[in-house]
Amino acid sequence: MTNVNAKRLVAEGYDRIAERLLAHQRRLPPSGRKQAYLERLTRGLPDGAWLLDLGCGPGEQSAWLGGRFRVAGVDFSRSQLALARAHAPAATFLLADMCSLQFRPASFDAIAAIYSIIHVPREEHEAVLRNLHSFLRPGGRLFAVFGTRDSVGTEENWLELGAEMYWSQFDSDTNAAMLRAAGFEITRSEIVPDNLGEGAHLFVLAEKPA
């Protein structure tokens, strides 16, 4: 599968199941670890700081972040963005491929990339991380969720919601090495069980040195 086709599969899959996936997620226990990392990401930031929600999905974390901060959300599913605009009307949302984003250097105080980079063909992960580093102001923070094992593949009927989905991941050590190579300092990381019941993910909080 080409990278273009993989990205199209992800976008079309989320378009097809956006509302059903949101309803499914709301029936699950909330992820206390994700919330803890979001709180660490934003700790000490001044009101009105700029945050990038990369792969914002239906916008629930954008809505939470938007209570204090200015939020730019990015996704390449039109259906997800429609939900996000309803949940977080004060945020700014952009339909885009995260691999081709163009923001001015040092535009953001913090970036959240939660379960989004794992949908990007892994040949592009290094470039994405370098771009995120450039988007952050010195001292800015990144909260990102990665895979824990070396794998690329699809699932025909993900969560039995009626759409095929694609993932592309490295193992935990490779992810950490790529973050450091991009210029980040890792301040916290741990392997966290997936609240959808599908294995585990690497949660990382990292910082761009001041």
C-alpha cells in the first residue's frame, strides 16, 4: 500500500465511523493517564497560550484545552472536524495532512498528538517530529502517543464499527530515539494500556530545550 493510499484509508475510515466511534468511546471508562499527561502538558502555561491539537478527532480534548488556551486543531477527516467544531466552537480547525503542515517556527507553546502519529506511514514519522519541534517555542512541550512494537497493518472492521483502519508504528526505543534526534528532551514516558482494549501505547511528554 502506498503512503497516499494509506492516508486515504484512514481519512475515509474516520469519515465513515466518526459518530459511532465517539459514542463507543463515551461508553468506555475515561483514560486517567491521558488526562494526567494533558495536565502535565499544560501545567504552568499562561492563559491564552497557543496549543496545537494534532489529530484532534471529534474535538473533546480541544474543548477541554480551549477552556484556558487558544487551540488550533488539525485532522484530515471531514466528519471528525465537523464534530470538533461543534464541541469546541472557540477553537480554530484545519483540514490537513499533518505531514505537510506549515506553521511559522515557534508558533505554539504546547502540542498534543494523541493516537494520531500512529496512523501516519512510519517513513514519515521523523519528518513529522522535526516539524513539531520547529513549531514549538523554546521550552514548549509535546505530549505524543506512539506504538510499542514494530508493526504496519490494517484491520478490516475496526472495533466492529464498519470501517477499515491502518496503523504504522515503531517500537518504544525507536520512538524515543527519533524524538531525541529531532531535538526533544524526554521528561516522562510510560507504556499505557489502550482504553479501547487493543494492546498498549507509549505515552511521552517531551520538551524543546529553552
